Amino acid sequence: MSVLSRKREAEAEAEDTRARAQLLARSMVLARAAAPMVKTAGMAARDGARSAATWAAPRVNGARAWTAPRIEQSGLAIRDTIAPKISETLTATARRVDVPPVPPVVEVTARRRRWLKVGAGTALLAAVGAAAVVVVLRRRNDAIDKAPEEAVEAGISPQAAQDGQLRGGADGSGAEENVTSNFPAT
């Protein structure tokens, strides 16, 4: 490269640098000129905000004073009317959602077994009672069937023996024999 071309490049770079410096200087001048206007605008905004706050403060306090009793009334009305209903609903829902207590398995089976034993015992007792009645009735029938034969031997008419007339003397002796003969000993 030649010396002239290097010189031209250096001059071009210097001119670019000068143009940039001039632009920066111009913006600095504008900023300095705008600084008082910005300061004035800031002060005006601050003063405007103060006056707006001064104007709004009594009106906001008045609105708050008007609203506070109404909010309190609403809260009391909700507490007295809606809150109990909501509370009852939540309580009922909690009871429905809650897991029911599970009784021990041993108690459930013990109760079932106990009722089975009671039922079986009752049935067995009824069967034994029925068998006893059958045995007593059969023995009675056998005694009634034998009574006419014994009555003939004792000298009483068979009809009187079947009707249950007692054998015995005028003094009442022999009544015990009559009772035991109608119901033989086991």
C-alpha cells in the first residue's frame, strides 16, 4: 500500500471520529438545554400530585367513613344468616367424608357366633321339650290302656278307671297308690 492511500484512510477515520464527536457534543448541548425544562416539569408534576392528593384525601376519607359501617353490617348479616348454613353444610360434608370407625373383626364374629349358639341352644331345648312331652303322653296313654285291666283286678269298673276316679278307702287311704299308678315312675 502506498503512503498516499494510508494518508487518505487516516484522514477518513479522523473525519468519522470528528463527526461522532460533533454528534455527541450536540446531544450534550441539547441535554443541558433540556435539563432546566425537565427540572421544571418534574417540579410541576410533583406539585400537581400534591394538589391532587390534597383534593382527594377528604373525599377518600368520606368514602371510607360511608363504606365502613355498611361493610360491618354486611359482615354481621353474613355471620348471622349465611355463616351458620355454611358451617352446617361443611360439618355435614365432613361427617360424610370421614371414614367410619371400623369395629374390630373379632367382636363382629363373636356376636354372630353367639347368636348362632343361642339359636342352636333354643332349638335343642325345644326338641328336648317336645321329646319329653311325647314320652309323657305315651306313658299316660299306656297307663290308661292298662287301667281297665287293673281296675277289673281291683274290683272297679273299667269306665270309672278311665274317667280317673281314685281308688281308696273311705278314710282316704290308697289315694297315693292311685296317683302313682296313673303316672308310673321313670
